[in-house]
Amino acid sequence: MRLSTKGRYAVMALVDLASNSNGRPVALADISARQEISLSYLEQLFAKLRRNGLVKSVRGPGGGYLLARTAEDTRISDAILAVDEPIRATRCKPNSAAGCHSDKSRCLTHDLWEELSHQIQLFLSAVSLADVCNRRVLGKAMPVERADGVLSAPDKQVSDKQVTDTASVTSLKSPALPVPGDATTVAAE
């Protein structure tokens, strides 16, 4: 699964807007220059963001765009969905009984990919523009307890004996990029 340019650029532009607004409108040309995104592409994205109530436009000299809600109240998932970017890992149509096979049956791994889509949606719904602006994103993904009692995070595995309380679980941090072969574990304090 891949997030398209449309979704990534919408998030980048909104984070730029949140970081540089200070209560004043920000011109798309400024966002375009800072983020190296085509101005015409930004105009298309901001038209969708405005229609979906994420930004407000201000006309005239000194005009530009403002966030329609606070950065704390604007979720990353809102931005992605506003520009018509579906968050899904299956080939099947969402909420459809028909599967992706030619006979309309579901593939063997359908439930796996469907759950991945739900987890991505949950994660992006838990992250606000303010979180990204303030670099509070790492560690947002929570480990999941497997049937064997092991808590798994994207690049860490912690047994239930190592973690004794929720505070220890939330202290797990995922690196920006997982290091192949890194089997670091975190023990409860």
C-alpha cells in the first residue's frame, strides 16, 4: 500500500500552514516555495481542503489561507480523506461483500489487509497537525498484544513479563526508519 502524492502533499502543506500562520493568512506561493510543491497542484488541493472545512481563504492584499480549526483539532486522517485519498490496503472496494478475485470471492489474506487499513486509519486519526508541528509523532503507535502474550511494536517485541504497566508500554519509541536486524527490547522500569 502506498500513500499517493496527493495525500502526502496535502499533509505537508497543512503542517506548513500550521507552522507558519501565527494567526495570519499564508499565501500558497510561500507554501509552494518552502515545500517545493507546484503552486497549481497546491491550488487544487486547497480547493478540496476548503470544501471539506479544513482551511479558510482570505482574499485581498495579505490574503491566503488559515486553518479552519486549531492544529490540535485537525487530524492527519482529515487531510488525507479531504483530498479523496482512500486509506486502505485491500484491492477490494470498501464495505463491499464482493472480493478482488474474478469470481468475486475474497482472497485468503483479505482480513489481514482490511485490519491493516483500520490500524492505519486509527493511527492517522490519533495524530494531529500540532503533533507533527511539535514533533510528537514517534511513539504514537501502540504495541499490540499477540495471542502468546508478547507485545509487538513495528520494530520491537516485549514480553508481558518485561512490561508491567501501561506507562511502560507507551514509552516504546519507534525509530524514524526501522534498522534491519535491530531486536532491541525495552524492560519495565
